[in-house]
Amino acid sequence: AERVAVETALWNPLDLVRWNTHKNYLRDLEQQGVAIVPTVWASPGTSLDLAALLAERGWTQAVVKPAVSASAYATRLVTSATVAEGQAHLDHLLAERDMMIQPFLTSVTTTGERSLVYFDGVLSHTILRSPALGKGNIGGKGLIPNDAKEAAFAEHVIRAVNGETLYARVDIARDDAGDLRLMELELVEPWLGLDLAPDAATRFAAAIARRLA
């Protein structure tokens, strides 16, 4: 992206691309009032007792993943039965990269995670996601109606971004209390569910045409 940006205008600007490739962006959004999934951050070269963390937080299941990752790369679901394997996985990766530990939101496997897709800051469509953990990012189950509360939450996320975007995908789910939480904001991810939403590709093309004009 840096090489291309020398001669080409990126419509999701380079600064946003760089910011969005490390999940520290979630911390920035949280500071602006966006409700994210509770997260414990761990820096390279540090150590963390996973069993003690789960007990302290009251988490029965946790997700361990790198802060730079896509398609569920190196992401593990840890339970009380697999905490030893989870600890080994965490220790191995912590030797060289930033890591994050979050509670597993059970709604992802029940009511489901949603992806709200925006073109030029306008909601195009909402997709019910297929659970990605352990399977790679396999996209969406199908189109669902836009929900006003979910859209308001996602638009708060979009407004918190420091810059204009051609496209954005806001991935959200509900916690155990039923409150909305930001899973991820995707400004680099190429999957926008265009194949699932009638006229979505036309709306995206229109947004591109406006930029060209």
C-alpha cells in the first residue's frame, strides 16, 4: 500500500489502512466511546497466566489471537479443558508478536455475528456471518434486514474513524447481557458480501464513480 500510494490516491487512505491492520485500533475506538469486546492486551516478550486470567475475569471460554491477523489466523478458542494447550499457543506467539485475549461471545453461535457494510458512510446491507473460528473467514450465511439499533451502533463506529472511507465493514455481536459490541472494523478486508446483497455491487460501483467524478 505504501508503494502504491506514492503515485495513486487510495480511497481508504494509507494512514487508515496502516491503523486498521493492527487491532490496537480497537483501543482507540474504545477511548471514543465505542463498546468493544473486553480485551486483555499482551506485548511481545511478556508472560501471562491464562488460567489465572480466566479465573480472575470469570471467563469460561476465551479467544486468544494475534493483534495482527486475518481469516482467523492463529486464533484459538480456549476452555477450561484446553487451557494448557491455549497457554502453550499464547507463549509461542508472545515471543514475537502482540497478542489479545477476549471472552468468547456465545451469541456468535446462536443469534450470530453481523456485518454491516457501508459505502461512502452510507449503510448498504447487513449480513449474518458464518462462525469463522477454526474455519478461516468463510463469509456470510445470508442477507438480513438492517436493524435500526445495530445501524446506530455501527454509525457511531464510522463517525469515530479519523478519515473518510470508500467502504467499511462493521462486525458486531451481542454480549451475554445482550449489549452490542464491536468485534472488528474492517477497512482493509476485501470481503464485503457483494454476492449476497442484491444491488450491493451497483451501490459500490456508484460510490467509486462518485470518487472518479
